[in-house]
Amino acid sequence: MDDYKFLFKVVLIGEAGVGKTCLVRRFCQGVFPIGQAATIGVDFLIKNLEINGDKIKLQIWDTAGQERFRTITQSYYRSANAIIIVYDVSNQPSFDRLPEWLRELKQHINEKVVVILVGNKCDLTEGREIPYHIGESFAQRHNMKFIETSAKESANVEQIFQELSTTLLKQA
Ligand code: GDP
Ligand code: MG
């Protein structure tokens, strides 16, 4: 049955290769794609959640490779309720690019949009380049929630969506 009280559009951004598609597949389909993560091939996936008795439908938009060409358009952000900015904790350049992502974001969204910063691949203890506290303080400075995840080991992935849905419900 397709009844829900709230519909939220959630958009993922961040450098290519940080694990955006894997996070969405893990959350919506409960899998970690083996080998080359396939492009989802649709514009968005749907996931239903229930928080404190409220039925929520999340429409989750994953860039289908456009980020490689830096051609993410206005239409992609249109009517977004929440944005997830992802970097890879084992990849310094993906973290260093965050200010540019934020600059681009500011051109497209209003201040009501919930933004959450995600440091993905926290399972990679050996190859880690960005310590937790560095990600956390960057997020604080820019007024974002922060969470580290592993799409691979299914760590904290649900929490991203719980967190942003809870925040959206408070302002709904
Ligand atoms: P996207 O370009 O941001 O959509 O990134 P993908 O989801 O396609 O993932 C890029 C690569 O990172 C793939 O080889 C994934 O297997 C790998 N990957 C994604 N998430 C994780 C994770 O949590 N841990 C590890 N170790 N690898 C990951
Ligand atoms: Mg992808």
C-alpha cells in the first residue's frame, strides 16, 4: 500500500568514486555491489521509513555519473529537501573538494534544505587519510550534521537517512 504522510526528496553529491551509489544501494536494496558499482540506471530510488509512527517516503537521487563531467544541473537540485555530501575518508582530494561542492550548493538551494556531511569508507582503517575529528569540525564550521559510514560493512548507513528524516520532520 502506498500511503505515506511525508515525501522527501534527498539528493547525493560529491566526487566520483566516493561511494554514493554504494550507499544508496546499501540503504534501498540492502546490497553492496561487487566489483564495478553499476550505475543505477534510474533517476531515483524509493525507500519507505517510519519515524515515531509517521510514514515517510524518501525519493533518493543519485548522480548517474554526471559528477565526473561536472555537469550537475539546477534541475537535479530542484525541490530537494535534503542533500547528502559524501567524501571518501581514504581520499584526501575528495575532502579537499568539499568547499567547491558547498559553493555550488549555495547557488542551488535555500537555507531550509537539510545538509549532512558523510565520510564514507570508514572500514578502510589502513588507508584512512581524513581523521574523524577533521571531518567533524569541517561539518560544524559549515553548519552540517556529520556521520562516518561504510557502505561496504553496512555501518551507519541507515543513520544518515534516519537523521535527515528526523530533522525534516521537525521542520515539517
Ligand atoms: P560513486 O561514484 O560516488 O557513486 O561511487 P561508487 O558507489 O560507484 O563506489 C566507488 C568505489 O568505491 C567502488 O569500487 C566501491 O566498491 C567502493 N566503495 C564504495 N563504498 C565503499 C565502502 O564503504 N568501503 C570500501 N572499502 N569501498 C567502498
Ligand atoms: Mg555513482
